[in-house]
Amino acid sequence: PSMRELFARAWGLRQATGGLYEPRIAALVKLWGFHDMAALRDAPPDAGSVQGLLEALRSAPSYDGGASYGPAPNVGWDFGGIGKGWIVDAALALLRERGYSDAIVDAGGNLAVRGARGERPWRVGIRDPRSADPEAPGLLASLVARDEAVNTHGDDQRYFDHQGRRYAHILDPHTGCPTSGLRALTVVHADGTLAEAGGAALFVAGREHWRRLARKLGLHQVLVVTDEGEVQVTPGFAARAKPEGETQFRVVS
């Protein structure tokens, strides 16, 4: 029963994004080896295996909000694109119930804050996905955050390189293959669950379509890094964030 809220949020966001966020891609994630760092591949799986799992996904039943789901052959739920945001929100709500109104919870790319840091506000840095030093990564931008989540998706965490191309862990549910076109994408929003799943859908939408989907989802504070290294930001993000280092914002609407 405690998981039904997460299933409902995941399915609702799947519908809102036209399936660009898809919580039922566990079999595809496993096929690509992104479910476990020890299972990372050094080459893509064969196209027939990908197509077979896509067909299974397309024929799987919809989630009706009931107490159970499935089973559907070769289809499993994967909350990797929403679970951390949901957990961080729940942790902060629990802390507030226990009397801790000033807190930060960082789940690695999924960060949210409440209140302030004593006399100062919380300041959050957004890491450069191509930073040369993983121990002390450079920053693209920083911003003051209060009562909101700062959620980043990138191609620099779980990936493998093959024949000059990087294959990262964010899959396009329509093709069954890793997305291309973006290096990283950050969403700032009061709802950490929406920030994570919505950000995953924007990443899949890619550089040509992420802005239209962001407007549809009400995500007005977004930073995107393209494959060419250009840093695009929405006006809402530009109004509150500070570029770091040699970063230059290109404001897009």
C-alpha cells in the first residue's frame, strides 16, 4: 500500500509526457546493462532484442490505479527516473513533521531543501558533466534554493563508449535506445518528484523539443547542456542563477 502513491505519480507523469517518461522499462534497462554498474556493456545489444522488448512494452496493459499490476511478459517497473525525487520529498516531509524545518537532502543529482542554512540560504551548485576532475568537479552555475528541488540528469554517470559514441543510461521509450543530443539537464521546482520524472522526459524530448514539453509540464526553471557544450536556460532559470567559471547562458523560451 505504501508504494501505491509512487505508482500513481509515475503513471500520471507517463500520461502527461506522452510516454517520454515511461516507468515500465525495467527489461530494457537491464538489457542495456544500466541496472548495475558491474553489468555495463561495451557495445549495444542487438537490434532484435531491443525490438522484442519494445513490442512487449507496447502490448502491456495500462496501470488502472488498482492494488496490483501485471504481470506482463518481459515488462517490469523501474523507478530510476522518479524514485529519488519522491524519496527526497518524503524524507523532507518527515523531517518537517519531526520539527526540522531547515534541512537539505542530497541523493546524488536529486537534491531538495527546506528553510535555510542557519543565517544563510542554501546555495546549490550545478556540476559540469564534462569536468576533468571528478573529485572536485567544476560548476556550470549556482543558485540560492529555498523550499524546492534541484534535479539533474546527465550522461556522465552510467554510460559506455562504443565506436566514438557515448551510450548513457537515459533510454527513449519509443526507440528502446539511449537518447542523444544532450549532455545534462537540470530542473528546479518545488515538487521534487515532478522535477525528476519531468526532467527525464525533457532529456528524452531532446534539444529540439524540450522547451515545448517544459511549458506543458509547468517547468519554467530549466538548464540544458547540449552535446556541443552550449548551455541553454529558460528565462526563469536565468533570472535567479549565476553562471560559474567560463559558462555563458543562452536564454531560450
